[in-house]
Amino acid sequence: MSAEPDWTSFAKPAADGAVAMDLAVEDIHCAACMGTIERGLAAVPGVVGARVNLTQRRVTVAWRPDALDGRAIVGALDRLGYRARPFDPARAADETIAERRRLLKALAVAGFAAMNVMLLSVSVWSGNATDITPETRDLFHWISAAIALPAAAYAGQTFFTSAIRALKARRLNMDVPISLGVILALGLSLAQTIRSAEHAYFDSAVMLLFFLLLGRVLEASMRRRTRATAENLAALRAVTATLLDADGRARDVPLSAVRPGDRVLVGPGERVPLDGIVAAGRSALDVSLVTGETAPVAVAIGDAVYAGTLNGEGALTVTVRAGAGETLLDRVNQLIEGAMAARSRSVVLADRVGRLYAPVVHVTALATFLGWLALGAGWEHALVVAITVLIITCPCALALAVPAVQVVASGALFRRGVLLNAGDALERLAEVDTVVFDKTGTLTLPEPRIANLAEIPPGLVAAAAALARASRHPLSAAIAAAAPLARVPDDLVERRGEGITATLDGRPVRLGSPAFVGAEAEAARVARDRPLASLVAVRVGDDPPAVLAVDQALRPDAREVVTAIAARGIAVEILSGDRAPAVEAAARLAGIERWQAGLDPAQKIARIEALAAAGRRVLMVGDGLNDAPALAAARVSLSPASAVTLAQAAADGCFLGDRLAPVVAAIDLGRRARRLMIENLGFALAYNALAVPLAIAGYATPLVAALAMSGSSILVTLNALRARDRADAAARPAPDPRAAAALGAEA
Amino acid sequence: MTVLLVLIPVALVLGGLGLIAFLWSLKSSQYEDLEGAAWRILDDDDLPQAERPAGGRPTGEPASEAPHGAARR
């Protein structure tokens, strides 16, 4: 970044007049890194404290604002060998953390109550079989009530509030039968205790809450981990804007601090941080993230520019504007809204079962009550039996069946570099029979690379990289990346639009356009092989020159992934906004037969909808602003971590790293998860088929209820764990979440 | 069976202590970084110099090491 970050907008006040800042740190792997960072920062004068969070790969630093500023902190980390970026405080998610804490507290209370009530219940069950006196039993029941009632009132709030919300909206969800079962179990038990009866169901009620809360805690933990990684990625991509004050001073601020009408500076080689209008300067933009088109687009004063586009050689001043008017962005937003509304996604498996389940259970309980009345039992006895039916059918295993699998499978996917936004995306991934790829940035790498690297002598590559490191030309980053450890040369001169000259080891080196270097003949030959590449020539002294073809290279495993997807009986096609020759070349290299080029966002949606109308279930993989509506319209969608924010928000998940393999992993794990979910639902229903006749016949004692309920819950949870073994054992060295963070950051 | 009148409250108090201990550990953010906590126990930096095992790392010069990552830049 060109300007000094405005650290006050990142830091927050801490104890004793110090300020604290959270930083996302790349490459924290182990305890040694943790010690290095904490000791290294503590040694900086003015730092009050530093603490690494190894799970979330973050470090919290507190320092005295009068002694040093944030730049010293980031600089100190840089000297230790770690790249760190502060968080945009507006993005930090506190509510997921608070939610998990609340659930953990409820879980602890429910666990405490379940253990103690179970202790008393076991005594009562064994006493009932032998010689317990009614007085002792009543005492035990009253103590159970004293523990269970307040515990359930506290720990059950999550379910009660959700059930009430559903009923108010005149819907039925799983929480309705759960709340009903818990409340009835407690109410019946209290009534039985008052009447000094033999059976009470306090243990069933609290155990049920304990198991269900366990599922919710696991879910919340998974969500928190996914969120934390997404936030780290955003921070490491350095999504800041260089804000220009009224008096012309520039400072780096988080995006949330920029208002419409503010002017931001976009330096050469930087990404445009926000949508706006060019107020000063002229340049060429790489708009591939927005339209998929790889050729640069010239912009001048008055032209609209979009967040995510990469600036070329000229510095631009951009007036930020709110999304109003007939711009590309607005049109894309309208298309996304339309697609979201019209999306014909399958009803989630659990909801489908839940929708049938609640009415069937309630009718069965009513029939039991009437049946016992008809058989001449008193209404009291009939009511007790009917309520035990409701308790025993309380969908404990059913409510765990699907979330448990989702948690385990999402965790396995996370380790393979896929972050899912929605739990039900797994089920939709399982159904996919067509995969649609965007080309630019999805099938190809988001940044250009040297395509003919193997044909160039290594010495020339190193020389080219050394010169390119000092340049801000858009192609320079690609060349510099080819030899990252190159030395920066002396007496470097950059001639805009032509190239760079410098001295390296006492010999003059030139890097630039073929004409500048004097390599037109070479360039013509390379251009014949790679008609779409940008050509850059390099020459040391008067030695023969070399011509580097810089191109959007395919992702390294694109071809294998396409083959693997086809091997699963899934059709593959490309929908791209780029020119036909470029798309054709990529399609040929990746081995994809069906492709369409030059599509605008509406045409992409139209194709997705045509596929859906033909009964195809489409997985859309795309990264650009132009893909966002198609991502929203498809049955399920993924985007690479380098995608524009809007595309990531529209997709069901994002995958990390340079490889496409996570797409296959997602489909495989989705299929596996769906199979396990169906198995689990089968287990849960089989348990009901066994236990319900017992309950209807009036034999469902609290002991039977406790055994059946915990047995089926544990069985379902263990079965869900199978979603991880084989998948993880087969996983190659995991696509590292941190490695990917480098993707967008170099820009 | 009057012994129960003593034993049950004792059991409840002990269980309650466990619950309070858990809620306290939750409140003091001990579950925020489980992975890091597992490693911190192996770190001897909190001990006075004399009590550290032989071969321990001196505290003064941390910057000399960079386990990973330095090469990436």
C-alpha cells in the first residue's frame, strides 16, 4: 500500500491507556511460531503484551500509543518472518462467539442436571425393583424436580424461543415437538411427583436437552471456525482503501470507514477497493474479476470503476459512490435478487422429514389417548400414556441425525480447503449432475503467470524477475513471482510504456516490450504459439534475447479435476465473459467440450435456468462480479477465495488455494454426507418404530425412555463420525488455508 | 437411610463445584484457543531461569529463529 495506514481506525482502547489490535498472521503453524512471535513482540519497547491464538491464527497486541504505532508492530512481525494484517473492526464477528458461549453455558447446566438427576433416577429404578419406601422415592423425585425444572428453564431457552418464533409465523419446525416433549415430560413428572406415583421422567427431559445442546454447540463451533478463517482471508487480502483528505493527505483506512463521496487513491498495480467514478488520472484496468474479459480496459476521468479490478500503470483518484443508478453493479444486484427469489432449491432433508413427523406424532398420541379411553381406562391413565408417547417420540435422534453429519462433513471439507456458508449445501452438492465453470480466475489462476517458463534460460528469468520487482506494471508481478529471491539491481530506470533498464553484475539488462529490447523476431515466433499472451522481452548485454509470454494459466490440476468430475458421471461446461479464442484455448487445455464465450451476467443466468428447466442440478463455480447472479441462481455454488466479495456472498462456499481439487472433494463429501444423513434418519425412525408401540401399550417406563433415547442419540452421532475417517485418510497434504491468503494479497 | 440426607447434598455440592469451575473457565476465555493451550504447557519461559531444564532456550534473542514462513517472502 502506498499510504500510511490510519492505525487509530484499527486499534481499540485496552487497559491502562494502552491500545490493542487484532492481526491476522500468515504462516503460524506450531508452538515454535507462537513462542517466536510472542517473545519477539514483547522485546519491542512500548509493547505491553502479545498473545497468539493458534487456533484462529491471530495475534492480539497491546501497546502504548505514545511509544510507538501500529506500523512498528507490523514491521516487527515482518522482521520475524510473518506477514500480518490488521482486521477491519467492523468485520469482526462477536455474535457468533457470544452465541457459542451461551450454548456452552446451557450445555454445562444441562450436563450437571442430567448427571445428578440420573443418579437419583437409577436409585429409584433399582429401588422400584426391590424395596424402596414410597417416602424415599418421593424425596428423590422432589430433589429431581428441584434440579431439573430450573435447569430446563435455563438450558432449554434456545429451543423454546425458536419454537415460539416458528409458531408465531404459523410454521412447524423441529423445535416445536422438542419443546412440547420437554415441557410435557416435566409437567407430567411434576404431577406424578405430587401424586406420589411410581414414575417420573425428569431424567429424560434433561438428557434430551443435553444431547440436543451438544449438537448445537458443535454446529456453533464449526460456524465460528469457518467465520474466523474467512475473516483472516479478508484481512490478509489487505482490503483497505487509501483515503484522500480535503487537504490532499493520504491514509489507509478499513473499507467500512469510507463514505460515498469520499475520494480514494488507487496506486499503480493496486486493486480498486470500492466502486466509484474516476475523478483524476488515466490508466488501463484489468477487469477480469468483473467481466471475465482478460484484455485491459482503458479508463479516464468520468468512467465508472468497480471494486476488485486491478489498476495498471497510472495512478487514479476515484470518487466513491453508493450503488445507485444504471451501473453494471446495480444490474448484477438486481439479477442476484431475482435469482435468489426464483431459486428452486430442494427442500432440506431434515425439514422434509420434520414436516411429516410432527403431525404423525401428534395424531398418534391423540389416538393413544382415545384408544385407552375406549378400552375403559380412566382418563388420567389414558392421558399419562398419551404423554409418554409424546416424550418417547421427542425427536432427539432425529434432530441430531442431520446436524451431526453436517458438522463432521463440514469439518472434513474445511481441512481440505473448502469453507461452506450453509450447512444444507452438502445435500445440494450430493445431487449435482452438471458442473458449470467460469473461465477467468476459476479454471485459470487469478493472477497471470509466465506461460513459457520452461523454454527460457533460468539466468534470463532471474534477471527479468530482478528488474520486474522494482516495477509496478501489471505484468511485473507475474514475472517477479517466477524468481522470488532475485536481488534488486542498481541504477534502475523505468521508461513508462516501454520498459526498464538496469545494471546487474556489471552488465546492462533490459526488460520491456519486444521493440524496446530489440527482440521482434523472437516475439513473432512466440506470438504464433501463444496468440493470446502478453509478450515481454528481456536481454542481458548483447546476448540473444528471450521473450516471456505472460498469460492466464490454467490452475495446475484443472485437467485432472475435469476428468475426475466426468468420471463421476457429471457433465462439465464453461460459461465465460471472455473472448471466444481465449475460452476455446482454455476449454481445449482443460478437456471440456461444451463452452460458451462472451456472455453477460443475464446470459449466464439464462443458461443456468435452461439447464435447471431441463432437470439438471447445477453446481456453478465462478469468481467474478459477472458470475455472482449465476452463482445465486444455481442449485449450489462455490467460488475461489480470490473471488470478489459479492460473488463470495452469493456462493454457498469458497475454496482455498491454487488447485481445483477441493471442488471434487466437495462433491464427494456431499454425496457421502447425504448417504450418512439418510442412514441416520433411518436409524432414528427405526428407533421410533420400536419404542412407540411400547409406549402406546403403556410399557414405556422412564428406564425404557432413557435407554432408547440415549442409545439412539449415541448411535446416530457415532454413525455421523464416519463422514470423516476415509475422507481424511485419503486427503493429500491439505490445501493450506493460509497459503491461499497470499493469493489476492500481492496485488 | 438417613445417611442419604447427608450424601445427596454432598453429591450436589461437589457436582455444583464442577459446574462453577467450568463456567469460570469459560468466562476467563480458556476455550478460545484450545490448540495453542496444548502447546503452551510445554513452554518453560514462565519458570525462573534456575528451574528450567537444561538445553532450554534463552529468552533474550528470539528474533534469530523463524520456524516457517520466512522463505515465502
